[in-house]
Amino acid sequence: AHRSRDKSQKQLLRLRQKRKIDELVNSSFANATGDAHAESSSDVTVGAAGLPANDGNGTDLVDTSDGNTEPSRPANGRGVMNVDEDEDEIGSQDLSDTETEGRDDVVAAQPDEMSWCRNCCRKQIVDDESSPYNMSFCSVERSNIRKLPSKLKMVKHSAVGEPYLLCDQCYNFLVFGRYDWKYIWPSWFWNLISGRDATTGIPFHGGRAHGLYGGPDIWKFIPETLRPYWLWTLSSGSEPDLHPYRKNNSIDRAEYDECTLTSPPSVFRDSTNEINSYHDNVRSDGLVGLLRAYDPGRLSHKNFLKQYWNPETRQPKYNLPEEISQDVCRYVMEKPEEDISYHQDVEDYVRSLRPTNLPTVRCPWGCGEFPHRARPCNPTLLIQIQLRKVQLNIIPKTLAEIHQYETSRLDYIRQQGEGEDMILGNRNWLCLPTVCLTANEGFCIMTCRFHSTNSERKRVHVHPPRSHGLPLSSVNCDKLAPVAMIPRTCRSIRGGKYNVTSLMQTGHASFSGVDFCNVQTEGRFDWTPSVMSDRSEALSLAGRPDIFALAQLKAQEGNITQGMLSYWTDRAKTEISQEKMDQLRRGSTYVPVRQAVILQKFSSQFSKIETEVKTRDFTGGPTTERVINVA
């Protein structure tokens, strides 16, 4: 019943739009909004500096949302989402005619009147309808706008006035009241750029004077593929008039003066085109598609460029890589079949491609995942955890799940100087926070398949400190430790003519698993030294004073040589500084040594866990059982 009612209502709105679309095209939108702005601001009580009068506590004495004289209420103490009905500062928008000052990076600053949404302020950036970044617009009567208690709403419900031009996402959000993320993500990102904290009234991007965040701190959370949507709003000559919305939305151009399409670099890597191309290649074109997805170097340049070529229009598609110009693509694709289709630009690009079978997606919980196996996740709470100094405008239903995201790593977004994770030490194979735009989910952060549900996220996770240098571990266990795990394998696997052999002392198998190692207090230092083992021991000496004291004791007893201890100590002092140690520990759930000793010292019998331990001597005697308390 709800679906049929929504369908009939949508058809009725479409009929009204057809009658009004001609009027909207022929009328001058700028003049209409200018008149509306003059009418809405005529009855506003103005105080000092041209601002609305207030009572000295930051509370406006006059509500300017509808031009009435009814006192407006301050933001509630809970913040996040103001539940007052239609309390947003609402009015019409217009575009300034002044010239752009000091922003050479804005190519087409002022969009066409028919190419930007009046709610999320996105402008059309792609003409190809097959692109996921393409926008569809529709004209909506003001009387059809719902009175939603949301800070993400910027248009007004009224019985008269020119229709609003809205994108499909804002249309479903404002007309049908759908709060799904796939409908509100444009409005939320626009609110992140121009909105303000509901509890303090300070803009998210204007808090440097208060020790909060500035424009670059907010702009880096906007992926570079989405920045063309809103870059025009930051220029001084074409930004939308936000004066009617000054209570909830505003832009300080001085704060965003350093922000461009590429600066500061975004913390997210958009893999939308990469994931879509992978699925399209695997599902179609047979063997050619598989080679294009996994080994494009074995294909001819024409077969490789088919994924970027539209045979109907005989033009390159929207996702043509920047390294390959349209002329080169057209030259290769229009060559006769009998000719060899080769171009050096295409060859260089194919060689620079990153393999698709690499886990280049960094999960917020510290995992690595393949792009085509990653799962979408609502980014609002993860961004809120990274921006802890402000309270973002998140819908209450989503905010209630924030405890499930508190278990993510704090170093999911790396700070300046911390460095990124590299696969096998290759700087071209970076494992980065990844986002993707889909029609069913909206613009989402990608997580691994093992943290894609709420039941898996809400569990308490143990996050170890990041590894120093390459994220590779030694094949041997850490020997320089109070307790060491010694494998029972006496010699490594040897290959024979028809088989492989290995020697093992003993092994225990039960319903708990298979046991092939011993837990001992003395580690074995007779193994062949390796770079990975030496780095691990040096890291232990740099971060653990108790391990350093243990190493000195072992050197005195003759278990390790004095030269080996000096070598590890020199590496710990020269390669690992205290600042580096703090960076590696950020985001981990480790317990400092002093706190661990205090917990052990003052623990009671009720805080311990009784564990049954079975022991047997090496003479083959009977097994003895005893119960010990584990803290």
C-alpha cells in the first residue's frame, strides 16, 4: 500500500513538473530569488554588525526562518539533530555576479541555473549518463517539500513560490522523507562543508580560533572525485547565497582559501571506477575480460581500450584514464582490424597499473581487503570518530550505533608523518582507506568482509601496535622475551625425490586444535640470524625497559653474546625514536608495563580465571592435572 501510494504521488508530481518546467526555464532564477530574499529579510530585527539581535547568550530574539516575529529557540543541549519542526533558516538562493578573486583553480565556477541542486548545492560535473557521478534533476513544487526536522534540509515548504530544482537523492529525501543513506549522502557532505555544530554554533570549518578544525581539516575528508561537486561554492564570485541559512549553514572563504581539487590530499581513495570495471570485465567478454581484469599486458591495445570506448557514439567514456588522451583512444579504436593497434601512452599506462589481486583496501578495524571483495559502510560515524572535537549532524537512528564503531582503530586515518602501509614494500601498492559510490548504498567507506555486519563490529577488538618498517614478520618467534613459544619441529622440511620429510618430537590433537609448540621461559638463539628477527628484537629493546633488563641478564649468563646485544641496542637507538614509538602505538590497545604490573599486584581472587592445566614429564610418566589462576 505504501509503495502504490508513493508511486501514485510521484506520478502526480511528475505531471506538475511538466507544467512548470517551461516556466522555470524561461524565468530568471536569479531575479526571483533576489526578490524572495528581500521579502524574507525585510522583517528581521538587526543588531550590531548587521547580525540578528540576540539576548547576549547567542540566542536569536527573532526567528528569520519564515520572516515571522516568533522567538526562535536555541539549539538543544543534545546537539547532533535539532528536532524542532522546520526550524532551519530557510529561504531562496541566488548567485552573486561578482568576479572570482584569487581562485585560478576554479575552471567553471558559476554553474548553469539548471545544473545544480538547491538543497545539497551539487552541480553537474559529468555529462555521461552511464557515469555513477552523473546527476538527474527534477523540478519540485514548494508545497511538496516535507517539514522535516533535519539540519540537512535547506529548502522551504511553502504554498507559493518558484519550484525548486533538486537532484534525485534530495528529491527522495525531501519529498518522501526517506532518511536512507543513499538519499541523504549529498546533503550530509554539504553539511560537513558548510554546517555547524548544533551544541556550540561554531561552523565545522571555522573553529581554529577555538582550538577546533579549519577548512583544510574538513576538506581532506571530501574525496577528490567529489570535490568538483562543491568547489564552485568556495569561490568568491559564484557561491550560493547562504545568508538565509546562516543559522545552520555558512562558508568562510578565508578558511577554504587553500583548498583546491587536489590540495590538501584526500584521506580517501575512490575506487568506484576500479571496482565497476573489474566486475564488468569479469562478467562479460569471456577470456578477454578476464585478461583485462587480471593481466592486461597480454592484450592488444584495442582490446584493452574497449572498456573505455562507447561504440554507439564513437567517443571515449567518462572513465577514460587521464594518462590516455581522447585523441589517443580514438586513434587506437578507429584503426582497421588488420592493423596493429599500438600506442606508447597506452603501453606506459598498462605497465603502471596496480594488480587487482592485491589487498589495497584498508579496513577501519585494521584489516586489508581486496577491492572487489570489500563491503560498503556508512561513513558518518567513522568520520565522527576522527573529528572528535565537534559533533556532526548525524541522524539519531545512525548515531545510536556509534558504540559499534568505537572499536575501530584510531589510526585508520593516518596523521602527517606517520606513513602509509605498503604491500611488500612497494610504494605503488599502498593500502589506503577506500570509498566507493554505488546506486544501492550511496557513497560509502569500504570495509573487509569480516567487519561488514553490526554483530562483528560491536565486539571488543585487540589492535596491536603497527609494525616498524615493512609490515612483514619473521618466520621465527620472538626469542628475547620472558616467555617464548618454541616449535617442536627439529629441522625444516626437506624435499626428496618423490616426497618431503620433516622431523617432529611430538604433537597433541584434541577438539581444541593441534598443538605443535612448547611454551618455555628460555628462547633459542641458535637459529640463523635474519633481518626480520633483528628488527623485532631491536623494537622490543626500544619500547620495553623490562626486555632490555632481560637482555642484559641473558648476556651475563652467556645465552647471547655481548656483541649481539650491542648490535640490537644500537639499532634501537638509531632507527626507533620516541616519536616513532608514539606513532606506532597510536590506535593500538596495548597495556603499558607499569599498568600491567599494577593490575597484577592489586588483583583479587575474584578477578582471576581458573584454568585447568595438564602437564606430563619427558620420561613418559602419567599426566597430572592442576588448576591455576590466570589474571
